[in-house]
Amino acid sequence: MTVTTEGDGISKERALRGLFCAGLVDVILTTTAFLLSNSSVLLADFLKTTIELIAITLSWVAIRRINRGGGKTYEYGLGKLENISSLGVALVMLLSFLIITANSVRNILVPGHIEGVGLWVSIVAQIIYLGINGSLYFKNRRLLKLSPSPLMDSQTRLFMTRFVGNAFILLSLGLSMAFSAHKWSSYIDPTASLIIAFSILSATLGIFSSSVCDLLDRTLEEERQVMILGELARHFHDYEELHGIRSRRSGAQVYVEIFLEFDPEKKVGEVQAVIDKLRRSIEEKIQGSKVTIAMTTEGVS
């Protein structure tokens, strides 16, 4: 079963719209919790969720632009837009890592016990968003399997780190409050912040690696080239000669150009039927591909 590009785009946009709404409420809750407490981990949570909301907004704007399309002039450029948006997400995650790390180190050097009604506000919020972010992570992971793309990959990674972050914050707040009578408990809060920060860094490096690689135009993997040759071999009796194949990847989109020579005695309608059949068979084999088949009598350089 082949999933259409248009359907994938709509699914991605709906998912991102849901993530934006959930993220906006999360920012309001974390802001309230931070203002009503003196916890370094809640400051980190406030900064992290705010920056993540910016990242989600960038991704949402990008996928809306891609879904509207740019006409034939921008087919390749829109493929790059997903990669650039993913790099934007990675950059704000890197900024989040730096802020959280700096704040955690400061609180390790000058430790203090956490207090305030904001702690209870955060505990309730963490329990709620532990469920929400877990659900959204699995939803995005399913979408990523159906339609792999740098944008959905970055969002899946982002909400995995948010889910882990909720769990760590909830655990650290619980431990800090439970053992508040002990001096060593003042180090739980900033230590938990550092763990969150390094989980964000790990996800950021993964996004940078995949997005930068996809920004570079390159030919298809050998496995997919074999698929194309296999389909051409299956239909070899429908054309006279193969004069060349060009392929490239732009973001999640794959572009294939095939140059075939046909029997000059064949009618235009017969040739077009062969082209349509071959194009459909290749696009069904290679998900996210766009195949163009041209008639030619000369080799392609």
C-alpha cells in the first residue's frame, strides 16, 4: 500500500497543530510553576518548553508551506525546506541545552533547597504531560514509519526528549521534597536538570547528522536503483532502448528521470500508455518518488 504525498502532508500538519496547542498550554503551566517556586529544574523546564514551542511553530509553518506547494518552479526547493526546518529545530534544542546546563552548574556551585506552591503545580503538570507527550511521541513515530522525512524525524525525537524530561522532572521533584531534611538533597534538582540537558544534546546531534546529510543532493541508494532497473527489465518489451537514468533526493522526495526510445511505428497513445504504466509501477515501489519518463533517440550525458 502506497501512502500519497498529499495525505502525508495533511497528517503531518494536523499532528503539528495538535503539538502546538499542547505545547502552548505546557508553556503556560511551566511559567506558572517556575514563578511560584525557586527550583532550578523548573527554570530549566520553563526555558526548555518555551524554546520547544518555538521549534514546533517553525515546523508547523514549514509543513503548511510545503502543503500549499510552490508550483513546478519550487519542487526541489520545497524538499529542502523540511531539512532547513529540522536544522532550525536542532538549533533551538542546542540553545535549550546550553541554558539548562549553565543554570544547573550555577545551582550545583551554590546549592539550596527547593520550595514554593509552584512545585505542586509542576507535579500535576508533569503527570498530565507525561501522558500527553508519550501519546504524541508514539503518534509521530507511526507517522514517521508511514512517511519518513527529516521534519517528522525531528519532531519524533523532540517529543521523546520531552517525555523523558517529564519523567525526570517528576522524579527529581518527588525526591527533593521527600528528602528535603537532608543536605545532600539540594543537589538532586540541578543534577536532574543536567540529565535532561544531555538527553536534549543527544537528540540534537542526531537531527544535525540526518538533516545536514539530506541537504546535500545525492543519487539514490543502490537498493532503490536496483528497484528501478528491475521495473525497466519487467517492461523491456514495451520500449526499444534505455538511454539513461537520472535520480536525486531532495529532502524526503525522490526524483527519477528516465530516457527511453520507442518503436517509431507505435502510436502516441500506445507510447503514453506504456509511460504511464511504467511510471506508476516505479512510484509504487519507491515511496515518496516522482518519476518522469521522456522519449528520446539519443544518449543522455
